[in-house]
Amino acid sequence: MLDKYHRGTVVKGKVTGIQGYGAFVALDESTQGLVHISEITNGYVKDIRDFLKVGDEVQVKVLSVDEESGKISLSLKAIQEPSLSKRQTVLCVPKPDAAGFNTLRDKLTEWIEQSQEHNAVK
């Protein structure tokens, strides 16, 4: 059954168990995977039960399939949209323009010239 699941695919499953380190998700009658606590959502997760409960149907992305051990690593956060705060951070990055933001290299040259002018006046 593992050949049915490949890295990067999004599948539907059902939460069958929750531990402190992750949630077990049944992908079909004979296959289950683990969503590690770090793959629940973006940001800090103190208790997985704040996000999932046994019986929840979820869509997950397959991160890896270990054929030898039969383990499948899954992710909920890999299919979530980035949070609004992350998008705001990206949008707030200043864009260089002629009248505004200067690189350190440009400023360094300017500061050296100012220092030389200041020392020449003395």
C-alpha cells in the first residue's frame, strides 16, 4: 500500500490518535502516517488537542515515505496558506530607490567622504 503514497501528494485522512509529539492519521484501512507536532501549523503548538481531535477528517501533505520501516510523515501546515502576519512582514520590506534606502556600501563611501571633509577643515 505504501506505493500508493508519494512525497508531495495531498491526501485525505482521519485522525486516529494523538500523542504529545504528533497525531496519527489513517490514510486508508491499512495505512497510517504521523503528523509531527512541528507540522501541525505555523507558529508554536503547545498542545495538539488545541488543533485536532480523534475522528477529525483532515487533508495532509505527504512529506516522506520510508519503504523500509513503513512510516509515512505527514504535514498539515504544508497545505495551509501563510498567516496574514507573515504576508505583512514581506510587504513591509523597504524597496531601494534613488531618494530613499541606500546600501551600506553606498553609505560607507558617503561617511568616508564626510570624515575626510571634516578632517580637512580642522
